[in-house]
Amino acid sequence: SAVAKGKDTEEAALKWLALAALHGVNDGAREITIRSDKSGRVTVKAEYREKELPSPGAEVGRQILAAVREITHIEGDKGKTLLALGMRNDSLELKVKVTGKGDAQKVKIEFPR
């Protein structure tokens, strides 16, 4: 939640993505969903529990959504792809799915079982 206070929102977004991936791997998450609604509110949920994760804030949240689209090259209203992520001494494949229209967007990151 501290990334929302940073001045460089693009850097904060990338840090948040890395921390979310690390959290997902370390805590056995099946997926983490980042969603922004039409009002600009950003929420984050992990599937392995019903509790919401702390939001990165509206500006950093928008940068996270943009960074995922840029990294995965997903354009348009929806798309999905595999994302290879090097972590520790190994790599893992994350399934990334993007949906949304206009200001309302959703990014789902699925972790391997």
C-alpha cells in the first residue's frame, strides 16, 4: 500500500507488480485480480482468500494496468497471454488476462498450481 505514496508512479507500478507476483508465489495464490472501475477506484483481490489486498491507489493502479498491457502487448478490449517471469533461481509462467472498455479495466494474473 506504500507504493501509492511514491512520486514516480510508473516505477511504483512496476514495483507493485513484482511484489504482487512474489506475494502470489510465496503465499500460494491461484490468481490476483486488479480492477479499476469507471470512477477510477482500483481494487485488488487474491483468489485464495476473500480478503482484498491493499489498493495501490488510483494513479499507481492505472499505471499498473498500463504496464501490464505494455509488457504483454495486449491491445483492445480483451486479450490473454502467458508471461514468463524469472524469480529466485527459476522461472514461472503466469497467465495474464485483460478485459475492459474505456476507463473500466480488469487484469487477472493466474499463478501455476
